[in-house]
Amino acid sequence: MRQPATTIDLRRDLVGLLPHLRRFAITLAGEAGVADELVQAVCLRAIARGHQWNGEGRLESWTYTLARQQWTEDSRKRKPKASARGNVTDIREAARERSASVDPDAIHRMIAEMPEGVSSIFLLVDVEGHSYQQAADIMGISTASVVSQLATARLHFAGLAGTHPIHRY
């Protein structure tokens, strides 16, 4: 039996979204290995629920929402354990603790080390180009929360610009 064309297109389009979806998953999970497992689960979920995709809006917004939902469901199943990020409540303190050297993955680590939620909002709005409303819908929070978390993320990076050795004059 032949599969519907929308399923074939969905699968093809999911392949194109994998790098974006993985970056988003890293902001949720904080670790590449756990993020990769999340991406795999989200892809399976998207294919299984392909009939729910109505073709309106952005496919990546729908898959990001699936990722957030999957992460939330998985978090409920997991026993609480120490995160790779630690219990960072002050992102300025986390920035001071980081090494002053720059390597190719520094920006990804800086984003992943932000408190949960803040990094996801930063990625969705400033990196991926989603509107505040789209980010709010994806994350299941209010637009005001998006604005607040985005301000926190931007202040975090502005603070790093003044302390990073590359930016000192």
C-alpha cells in the first residue's frame, strides 16, 4: 500500500529540520547525547502524528512543540538527577566560571548552560527567527514570559561581551 504524499513530504522535510531540531533539543536537554535521543523520539512522534499536521504555519514550530511536549513527558518519567548544567540560578556567576578560551563549541555551550527555558527562548527567537508569539506557543508559556526570558538571555550575552578576552580593548 502506498503512503500518502503528505507523509512522504513530512519525512523529507523532517530531514531538513534535523539540525534545527537538534539545536533546540540541546537547549532542553543540556547534553548532546540526551538531545539526540529526544530528536529521535520527536521524529518518530511526528511521523506517527503526521495526520495531525495541517500544513498551516511552520513545520518547525510544530516539531518544536512536539519536542517540548516529549521532553516534558520524559521529564515526568525520569527520576530527578543532577543536570549537566548544575543548579545555576545566576547566569552571571556561570559566565565567570567558564574558561576564558574560545573553541568552536563555545557559543553552543554558553546557550546550553543558561537556565532551562531561557536558552530555548533565545534559540527560538534570536537564532531561528520565530516571533515572540510563535515562541510562546511552542513553549506553552505567555508572551510576557518570552519577553522576560529573552531579556535575561540578551543581558547574559551582553555581560559576556564585556568580560570575554576577545572583546577587551
